[in-house]
Amino acid sequence: MTVIDDFAARLDEAARTRTPCAQLSAERDISLEDAYAVQRALVELRLGRGERDFGVKLGFTSRAKAVQMGVDDVIVGRLTSGMVFADGDELDLAAFVHPRAEPEVAFRLGRDIAEGEIPGTEAVEAVAPAIEVIDSRYRDFRFSLADVVADNTSAAAVVLGPWRRLDADLGNRGVLLEVDGRLAGAGSTAAILGDPLRALTAAARMAHQHGIPLPAGTVLLAGAATAAVALQAGTQVCATVSGLGRARFSVTDQGGSDD
Ligand code: OOG
Ligand code: MG
């Protein structure tokens, strides 16, 4: 087994057993390129178990997130079908290590993006408010840039609100994250690379750089506009993007975890 496959297997095991692992960077220096190779191998394990590619996500596109995690380069990760939940679904705390929620804007591509192409907004078929659930597989939710890239950018689940056509400016929309109706975070879509549509060009550039295909139907998460909040059993989480509507889910604890 190569080091890449070994690291991917460890992260996969950590996710499957909900047991956090040590940072890979504590064991050996890994380049960003190797970290993306681990991410690819990790996603292949999911696809090998019958999941399908669903989309891509960007990380650290806002200052709020970069400051929260102490990491400030934009990164790209993959979303697979097993991570996707519908609006209003229940998420079981016991399925994760130490999950956190963050409000996002999701885009759906209406056509394939060719390699090397930098798409414009006409490539976007629809837009939706979304909540991303991130769940680092590392102990204490701490990592280096290479660690978090290898861990598929902490991707764990995504709840999508209603889709609508992209027919208005998204550059400065209020973003709210509420838990049980109480404000847990507030920001603006302007925090996402200045305008969340820039996520489209950034994602195209990074996806091509790291060999991630962008076929029609791909869902892209542009990155959180606020810091993420830890999930608590028995609560309702709601994200609202002004003019786009909201996405929500409730948190259960069927596994009786004491996390
Ligand atoms: C990494 C994922 C960051 C975002 O929206 O900025 C991210 C993490 O914070 O664990 O998804
Ligand atoms: Mg995110």
C-alpha cells in the first residue's frame, strides 16, 4: 500500500467509525499535491461503495472561515451522493465525529465545463440556499492546510434548500444561521470572494488543476459566509440567504452518542 492509500484508508476508517485520528502532517510532511492525491483516493473509496459524484465545494473563501480555522488558502473538495440530504431532513449526530453547520450558497451547472474553460454565469442553471455540515476527521477539529485537503476539506453532509433560476445579483445578500430560531451567525454573500459567483471561476480553475471533472448537473458550494457552529442533538438548524430563501434540518441522536 502506498503512503497515499494508507492515509486515505485511515481517514476513511475515521469517518466510518466516527473516531478522530491524528493529523497526517504530524507524521510526515505532505505537499499540497500529495494531499489532493489522498483526497482523490478517499473519494474513490466512497465511489467504490456505490456512491456517486454529486458536486464540488470550496473552502476558506471567506475571512470568517479562514480566521476560525487558522487556514487561509482557498481549497476544493468533493461532494458525493451519500452526503446529500433534502430540506427539512433529520441528521443523526451519531453518524459524525464532531459535526458543525455553516450557511452556504449552492450553484448547479447547466452544462459540462470543459477542461481549462473559465465559465460565466450562463453555465449556472440554478441557485439555492444550503447548509454544509463539515466534520473534520482529525482530533479536536485541528489541521494544517494539507491535512484538511487530504480529509476532503471536512466534507460530511449538505442540505439543499429550494432551487431557483439565477436571475439576480448575488453580490451582497444577507446570510443568517439560526439554531432553534436564535441567531448563531450572520454575514453577507459579499464575504465569499467578494461575490459568490467568483466561486464559479475559482472552482473551475481548481477543479481542472486537481483533475476533478465538472459535468452538467454538478452542484457547487461556494463556501461559508460565517463561522461554523457545532451541532447539538434536539436542535433545528436554519440558514437563510436573503432573496433565495432558506434550508433547514433537525439534529437527532439515535446512536445515543455523548459527543
Ligand atoms: C474546512 C472546510 C471549509 C468553507 O466553507 O470554508 C469550508 C473546515 O473548516 O473544516 O467548507
Ligand atoms: Mg463549507
